[in-house]
Amino acid sequence: MEIHLTGKKSIYEEIKETVERYISLGVLKDGERLPSVRNLALKLGVNPNTVQKAYQLLEHDGYICSVPGKGSFLCDMGDE
């Protein structure tokens, strides 16, 4: 999963919107594991709290499900 930060929006918003776009394009599939907060933060060169905020918003919107100790996964979106 590639995320390119443009600086046009908040970093967490860019991460969130990129994940949503990958879901809509079918790049990410139901049940697929997302990179850990720490790994994605290191890759992007951002604070882990920024990635955590994006993941929290994605979870709130029903896109991902977090499993303590296992990671974050794409929720089964059904026919949406």
C-alpha cells in the first residue's frame, strides 16, 4: 500500500482518504490486514499518533476493525 502525502490536507486526512480510495478501487480486500500504526508511521516519516488518528476515523466510519494484539483489518463491507 502506497501513500503519497501532498500537503494539501492534514496528514491523517490524507491517510484516511487514501485507504478509502484503495477500498473503493478494490486494491484492499475484505479482511486484509493494514500496516501497523508504527510501521506506517515509520514509512511515512510521521508521528504514530497521526496514523492512529486516521485508523480511528476509519474504524468509526466502519471501514476497518481493530483487533487488540493482532492489528487493523478491513471490515467486511458486504454489498456496499
